[in-house]
Amino acid sequence: MIDKEIKSAAEAVADIYDGATVMMGGFGLCGIPENLLRALSERNVKNLYTISNNMGIDGFGMGWLLERDMIASHIGSYVGENRLLETRIISGEIRVELVPQGTLAERIRAGGAGIPAFYTPAGAGTVVSEGKETRTFDGHSYVLEHGLKADFALIKAWKGDRMGNLVYRKTARNFNPMMATAARITIAEVEELVDPGEIPADEIITPGIYVKRIVKGEKYERKIERRTVRPVERRDQ
């Protein structure tokens, strides 16, 4: 048995270097590797090339990296909740490539599967296709998109064992499993770390062969990206 457990998030990200390409899992603030991101922000490496669905909110998660000027460029689908990112884009301090969400997921999946490029109808005839090869199939336009790979992937799962086998819960399953396959070094943080054999084989979503390191998260704030509530209706008794 190969024991992949790392005792702390700081130790797990200790070799992420200046200029590395890093995938970061999660959807909004759900399923993001909070502890790994916090530890990485404390290392203060520079010129990272990041890939994630979005950059979350100011002052949390990837927002920590942005505040410390650690990100040189970013590929993602959505930037609407992070005001600092908006400011940096407008000022030209950070380069951002916006990709349709489904295309981003498929580019990552393709990178993990060893597929260099594929054609997709998403974005055809829009600014998304500018400067890209396009072809017509069955009378419809398709855009050539390239697979994405990374030096490191920081992902979050609900449960894992010390061999790196992972199980996700609900929305946290977005982007995390495909990123696990698309990086040279995948680092997973989990809420529950168990012994090998405790996760039934048919429940494993990411096999441990893709995971190089696994760490049990120490602290979770579980923030909500945008809280929306309905006004309380008061009734006279």
C-alpha cells in the first residue's frame, strides 16, 4: 500500500513554485479546497497561471491569492462575484480568458484523457471563436478548443482514504474529479480521511492512481457566495 497522507496543508503545497499552472476545484464556493488555498496564499509564490470555474469572492479562497498578487493569468467561466478581480482585469494587471462553462469542463476532461483538442458548437459565431479555427459539420459551425493540463491540481473531496481514493458530495463534484486527472501532481483535501478498504469500491469516484497527496482539512468556514433570502412576512395575531 502507498500511503499518500500528508500531515498538513502547508506541507502538501510546499513545492508549488513561481510560474506554475494550478487547477483549483469547486463551483462558486462549494467544493473549493479551502485549506490548501489558505496554505498556498501564505507561501506567497508569484506569477501563477490558474484554472478554475470562478475566483469566488473577495477575501476568501482564491481571493486570498489575488490579494497577494500571486496570479498572473486566469482561465475560467465566471468573474462576477469578485470585485478585486474586476478591477485587476480593467487595469490590465491580470490576463483572463473566459470560457463557456461546459467548454471549460470538457477542456479539462480532454486534458486528463490525453485528447489534445476537440470541436464544440459552444461559442461559434461569437467573440469566443475569434482567432480560433472553425469548421462546419452537418451544416453547423464548430470551434476548435484545446485540452487543458496543469502542473498541480488542488481539489476538494468529502471523503478519501490514505491511498488517495476519493468520494465527492453533490455540487462539490463539479470540476474536482476532472481536474484530478489533468494535472501532473494532484493534491486532495478531504473532510474525512479513512483507512483503505473503508470506502466501498463501487462508491469511489476518483481512483487513487490520480492522486499524489491527500490531507485532512483542518478548518472549514463554509461561506455562501451570495446569500439571497425572502423577506419575512409578518402576520398580525
